Amino acid sequence: WSYTVVLYSDFGYKYITIILPSKCLVAETEWGYIPVVSIR
């Protein structure tokens, strides 16, 4: 499963691609839980 995590900052959108071992709908980051969008 490949996902793109979209993080918003003062500099605009930041795209980070991560791989999750399951069909998780959220990713835990230092900013808390954020949604992920599948890019399969």
C-alpha cells in the first residue's frame, strides 16, 4: 500500500510518500494523526 501524506506548512504543501503495512486511513506524526490519500 502506497500513500501520499499531505502536510500543510507556512511554506505551502509538503508531499511525503510513505508505505504502510496495512490499510490505515491515518498516519501518526509529530503533529498528531493526519489522513492519508491512496495513490495506488
